[in-house]
Amino acid sequence: MFLSVFDMFKVGVGPSSSHTMGPMVAGGLFLDHLRAQPFNVAGVRASLHGSLAFTGVGHASDRAVILGLAGFTPDEYDADKAEAELARIKAEKNIAPDGLPVLAFDPANDLQFDYGPNLPGHANGLILRGLDAQGDVVTEVTYYSVGGGFVLTAEELANGKAVDDGPAVPFPFQTAKQMLDMAAESGLSIAAMKRKNELSRRGFNDLDRGLTRIWEVMNNCIERGLVTDGELPGGLHVKRRAKAIHDSLQAERGVNLAAPHLINDWMATYAMAVNEENAAGGQVVTAPTNGAAGVMPAVIRYWLDHIGGATTDKIPEFLLTAAAIGGLIKYNASISGAECGCQAEVGSASAMAAAGLAAVLGGTPEQIENAAEIALEHHLGMTCDPVRGLVQVPCIERNGLGAIKAVSAASLALRGDGTHLVPLDAAIETMRQTGEDMNAKYKETSLGGLAVNVPNC
């Protein structure tokens, strides 16, 4: 089993990896499908199903699929160009992707929200159709956005194509137990095994440049969030708070007898800065999702800024370790809020961050696995119930608490020798089972929980 670090950490655009990035990616995949057909199409039509329908407007799923069909991609997203193209499409009622004829597309009629039962493969489903000149369907593909920006066709999902199917890697661990056994046998750290797996697919320079870019985008996102205030879009009138909190924390630096718990405010502020940027549609890194994008960068900034001896040259170790843990969770359970609730998003992010921090603080593979297990265990059962379908309440604060839990989990694990009662594999399987049993209204549909108990205006 192999999931690349660049699969777990994708540069993209907010507010949601599964509801914004996924539909945009699906649109691009459908363009490739149309280019490969022996016949021409005259128009396209799209329908959003399940969670994509219920929270599609709040997550900009409608805009994202239109932009994907127009040729936009998450990693090279330009907000000004996107707004101009959306306005043009609305006025002219067509899309003009490269390599295809101009295609009829009227957003008011050709983009549909289907609030009926979910499609059979996943809660995040969309169907894209190609039409002939008479408006009849001549080709269609069903796509599923399975979390973290990953998109599979119905056929790929049915065939189990959820991970890389290329050549074997040196350390193909599919479970945490296998990971620990391979580490013991090889004498390598988790990060070193993950690095060797990555190097079997790409060059050394490409790997390191890619890891450097991941952290640069993460850190730039924090910095933007720390200096930007105002109100977030969407109609809830949620005010950005990261800047004001950060300003007050800076003003209190050096004050005698500062309360030790203020370090939690620093961690929460770093995370909130990222998720406020995400809520505003800014550039973020899926870690492993957009809704949980603040946890990892917050823990890294905490380590760099507040722990003596931390250096940026160890960030690759942090990211590779975290990606190994995230890959196990995705392969054996889910990182999708629509599938397993927020335990699969912030819970997974916290486990990944706890593992990464334990690694750079000198933890053994057993202590790293324990750190991930502690963090995930104490997010089990967490629902995904965003108010008005926006990735704002409770998502922004929740990332701050996820970062705090990650640091606490790493610290507890490092106080022990790695021996513990509940294996990470058991926590991952419990998360999967809990998500399977969870009522659909608590899985990113905004039909239950805070979403119906807090006024939406």
C-alpha cells in the first residue's frame, strides 16, 4: 500500500477539500474523458448528490464544479480569473475548455442539486453528463469525492482503487503493526521508511522541493491569517479572530508571571488563522483535508516558535511521519467528514500532527504510534455539523483544539516507552465502525447537531 505524502498534503483552495477541491478536480477529469471520446459533444450537465447537495452552496461546490469544467485546477487557482470566468459563463451560458469545442452550459438549468438518497458509492457524489446538439445524454461519468481532494469514478471505487497501484515500494505497510514491525526489522524510523517509499517514485530533489513547498504554503497561510481581520463570507457574520488574539499575545510577551496555559492560545491562534483563510476561500494545504487544514501547521509553528532546538531542516521528518499515519487512516477507515464525521477530519489531522511532533522530538516508532493513537482515540465519535454548511462554526475553533490535543498526545506518549493498551490499528477500526453507525445527519449534511440548534443568521 502506498499513498504519497503529496496525496495527503495537496495545495488547494478553500473552503473544503471534498466539497470544493473534489468537484473542481472531477470537472477536470470529465474534460479529459470528453477529449478521449471519438465523438464531439455540444453541452454538459452536472448534478450534485448527497452531502454535496445539502451543503454544496455553503462549500462552493456549485462554483467549483463549474470552474473545473472550465479548466481551473485547485493547485493553480487564481481567484480573480475565476470570478471573471464565472461571470462570463453566467452571461454567455457556455464553457470553453482547451481542446474541446465551446460547450453549452447554463448554470441555472444545467447544474442540479439532488436532495434524494445518496448515490451508492459515497455520500459525496456527482454525475457529469455530455450532451449532443439536441440535449440528449451521450456520455456520463459518476464521480465520488472521497475526502482530502481525492476523486474516484464509480468504477474505480468499486474496484478498490483508493491508493496508488504502481510498482511495489520498499516498505508497503498497510497497518500500524506492519509499520512497527518493518521499523524494528530495518532499524529505520517511520520517516526514513516513508522517504524510501517516496524515492521509489520520484527523485531526491523533487521530493525535497515538494516538501519545502508544502511547508511554505502552510506557513504563508498562517501569516496571512494572522494579519487579516474582517468578516468571513457566507452570511453567518462570523468575525475573524486570529489577528486580534495574536496581537494581544504579542503584546503580553515578556510579561512576568504569564499563565502557562497561554501556550494553548498560541496553538489555537495559528490553527484558526489557517481555517479563517480556508473559510474565506484562500490557498491552503489539505492536511489531510481543508476542514482540518489548521491542525498540522499550527503544531509545526508551535514546535518551531516555542520549543528550543527546533529547526526547519526537520520539517520533512515531521511531514513524512504524519503522512505515513494519515495514509494508514485513509486506507483502513476514512478522512471524509461526509463518510465518518469530523473524527475522520480533525481527528485524523490531530493524530498525524501528534505523530509528526513526537518524531521531531526524538520519539521511537512505538512512541510515535502511541501519540497518534492517543490523539485519534480522543476524537472518536466527533460529528460533522457545520452551521449553514459553512466551514466556519464549529470548524475553525475545532482545529485549534485539535492542535492542542495533538501536542498533549505527543507529550504523553514521550513520557512512556511506547507500550500501551489500545493499538493505533484498533483506534482506526473503531473510527471506521463509529462512522458507519453514525446517523447521516451528523455527517456533513448540516441536518443535525449545531447546524440545526444554532440560528443560521
